[in-house]
Amino acid sequence: MDIEELTEQGSLEDKLYKQKKLIKDENTRRIFNEVFDKATISAIHELSRKKFFEQIEFVISTGKEGNVFRGNSKNNYYAIKIFKVSTSDFKHMTKYIKGDERFKEIRKDKLEIIKIWTKKEFRNLEDFTKAKIRVPLPIAWNRNCLIMEFIGKNGEAAPRVKDKPFQNPKEKYEEICEYMAKMVNAKLIHADLSEYNILNNDEELVIIDVGQAVTTMHPYAKEFFQRDVMNMSKYFAKQGVDTDYDKMYEKIKELTKKLKQQKKNYKKISKSKKVI
């Protein structure tokens, strides 16, 4: 059955089920109409045809602008994030896209904005990974569908830190400060960092939801960074860490300086090796 038949006959859910791209369960049925329109089905079909996954199994998490599903391919799990075309806040999205020099041309068409947002999250995942910041590894994207590394153990998705705090918050505070310094050093700002956007993967800290992340050249970069510091300092203070906004800000500032110096030293060593 090709995609034209898929979208023209019967309910979308029945057609996907017949192609075994979806396992019917209660959660999936409840949210199906929010996510799966013809454009989404076409994107899913294309990604599946290219062997990125075989089945969409069930919902991992739901959100205002997108839902995350667990995908399966030969018993390998993937996270499939599908952005909602009908309910996404396009003004909110545009605020983070405009001013980001990586995405200059923006049309007002809803589908195009969602497409840019999906591409933006994929690009941000790549950039964060290059900066040695732990995020889900990006795998592929098409239209409003993004495939990423599945974060979890034995097929169970890792919980958010808000639901399962780390056993050693002081250690993780040091780690998140280091990650935030790495972001600045890589000219990136998460722009929505909080306990809601960090996973506790068996005590491994994994940052998620990076679609809104911007470069340090963005006109609101400073405001976004200050908000991230405020959110994180408040959270870790509640977890018993001796910190506040000023302490965390200064710590990240010092770590950023060290990273810049390390980068300069590395360049000097590289140049001297070439001369020798």
C-alpha cells in the first residue's frame, strides 16, 4: 500500500495499523487525532521506508507542542518526537527562530515553521553533541518528525529529574554547571533549562528538549541564559546544594574561562607540532 492509498481510504489510524507502523493501545488512541494528520503520516511513512524504524509502539511523553513515542526496529528502541501542527504555539516558536543566524528565512506558513523547528532541534542536538554535552543522539528528521536515541533502561524511558531527583545533587550540580559552560563556549544557550528538561537515566544526567536552544548571538540570548541559571540554581538549592543565582552564575563564568584557555592552549600545541 502506498502513501496515497494510506491517506485516501479509511481512518488514518486503521491504515497505519494495517501497515504495522503502530501498535494500538489506549494512550496512542487517545492522542492520535492531536498528532497524526496526512503530512505527518507521509513523514512517518518515509522514515520507516528508509529503515529508521519498523513500528511506533506507544507514547513516552506528551507536551503542548509535541509528543514523544517509543519506536522499535529489530528490538532496538528509538525516541520519535512528533510536533503538533494543530496546537503548537507558532508565535512562541518564532521568537526562538528569529535572530538565530542559522535559520534566517522564515515563512508564516504553519507547516513551514514546524518543519524549521524540527530541523532546529535536530541541528541543536548535533551541536550539543559536538560540544560534549549529553543529549539524545540525533538520528533523522522529516517534516515534523524527529528520531533520536532512546534514553532509558530495558525499554523503559528514563524519568525527568522533577519526578526522580538525583541521589547526589551536589555532583549533578557540578555537572550541569560544566555543561552550561560548555554551551556558552560552543556559543549555545539552551533557553529552557529546568528539572523538566533533564532526564535521570539511572543517575546519568541527560539534557532534552533543545528545540528552542539559540546561539549566543541571538538578541534574547542573555535573557535566556539568565533564566536558565535562575531555574537551575533554584532547583539545586531546593535539593540541598549551597547555591543561588549569583554563585551559579560566577561558577559557570569561571568554568567558561577555563574552557576558553584550554582551547587556546590546544591550538598552541597543535601549531607547535606542525612546526616540528
